[in-house]
Amino acid sequence: AIIDRYRQEARSEDVKNAYEVERSAGQVVHYGQTIQLEHLKSGKMLAIRSKEVADVESHCQKVCVSEHGGPDAWWVTEPRYRLMGAGEPVRYGDSISMSSGKVLGFMLHVAREPTQDAALTREPYEYYECNAYNVDVKTTWKLKCYTPYEPKLKQLIKGGDIVQLLHVELNAVIAN
């Protein structure tokens, strides 16, 4: 009975997500707005695991991709610097921070140290864990066009846009 209840909740969440995607498609994303980040190929959502500790930094919460949306996959867009404020539109190339919509005070973050399986066969940035950290210092991210051609850097980001989430300090995108 419990498994059936969880399956029903997952189906209900999928229906709500589909409705929300349809409703917000083409609508401008604003600072302070809650969004979900869906991996294009797998359809999974970037989510915080509030009851799991990150592998590399034990003082952080685990971030992973999840089959379903919901509160774990809610992220709030925040301006990284005070040039922009809540309610203003998010543009390509803006410096942003992403805070968890579920766990207050936790920001999307990248570990300072590489994972233990880091090898020299690939680029070093491929071995950094993405996690969530409760810290006053915000991590700087930028939303980039998925395609390399960017005719208008001041273009507004809209619901349903395909973007890359770039970690500014490592100059690397989140990948799965």
C-alpha cells in the first residue's frame, strides 16, 4: 500500500510538472522565481538531497539528478551581485546564484577539492562534485545558451529555454 501511494504521488507530481512546463513555456524568468532544472537527455531534475551528506564535503548536502520534480528540485534564482533585484528578468550572461527552494539557506555549490576518483586522463574540472552549501559566500553561476552561437547576450531567459549552467570560477558546465 505504501509503494502504491508513492507511485501515485510520483504520477501526480509528473502531471503537475507537465502542467507547469506548459504554463511557463515562453514566459520570462525573473529573479526570486522558483524554477526546476531538467537534464535535456535524461529528463531528470537537478535536486537537493537534504538528508544526505555530500561525498566530498561532509558539511554540504548532496545534489543529484532525480527522476521526479517536487520540492527537492526547486531552485530559486538570485542575482549574484546587487545590480539586479527580485522581480527583474534574468538574462543570458547574468551572474546568478541558485538557492534551494526546499532547504532554506542552502545554495548550489561546487566542492573545492576534486573527487577521489580524479585522474589525469580527463580535464580536472570533470571531477568536482556539485553539492549544496549553507554559506554566506554565494557561488557564481551563469546561464549560457545551449548552442555556441549567442547573437544577443542581453536576451531574456524564458521558461522552456535550453541552457547550460556554467560555474564561473571553474569555467565548466554541470554535466551528467
